[in-house]
Amino acid sequence: MLPLDGFVTVAGSRLRIQRRAGTDERPILRLEGHAGREAVEALRGEPLMVAQADLPELGPDEYWAHELEGCTVVDGEAAVGVVRRMVPLPSCEALEVERPGEADLLVPLVRDAVRSVDVAARRIDVDLAFLGE
């Protein structure tokens, strides 16, 4: 999610957002100093980065994908694996969990599947029985 106003870093430059439209998945931005088609074409394909301090505040039980990547996943005291990435699904988002010696596991981010998330401790407790494991 990009801030409605503020700054983004693109192609190594920190630029002010003058206007925002579109969706979070496909934002349309007007950036300061980049008026006209040629200026914008030069930025095509460049990732948009937002400083942590500029991110909007999240509600309870909401997390940024980068906060969950690399977290240890457990079922109670039993180790399950490590979060590789967050995957958008049609009805919710899921964690792709890398498990040593086993196939990856998709864990939907729903209350029945995820008991708790402790970002500070880098630990996510899931219910493998609910997931059919």
C-alpha cells in the first residue's frame, strides 16, 4: 500500500507524490519533476520503495509482508518452517512456508489457521491440524 501523499524512492531518487489514483496493486502516481510521457517512460519497470517511517499505520492483526518474511513458523512447540513470502489469493493472503525436506506449505492468514503472530519475536504459531497436516 502506497501512502496517499508523501514520498517514494524510484530509480534512486526520492520523489514527492503529487497525485495518486488506481489501486494498491496497480497504483497510478504523478511524481514531482516527472511531467510528460518521456519522463514517466524512463521510470517504467522501476520498483517503488517507501521508507518504513512513511508507511501508513496498520490496524490490529494487519502486517506488512516484509515483516513476516523470514519468521519462524511453529505449531505449538513443534517447528514447521520459515516464511518465504506472502502470497495473494482470491479470498485472502497466505504465507508460503518453506519446510526442510518437505513440500512448501501454504498457510492462509485466517484465524482458524494462524493462532498468533509475534513480529518482534519473528514467530508465527499455526494450527497444522486445521491445515490438514
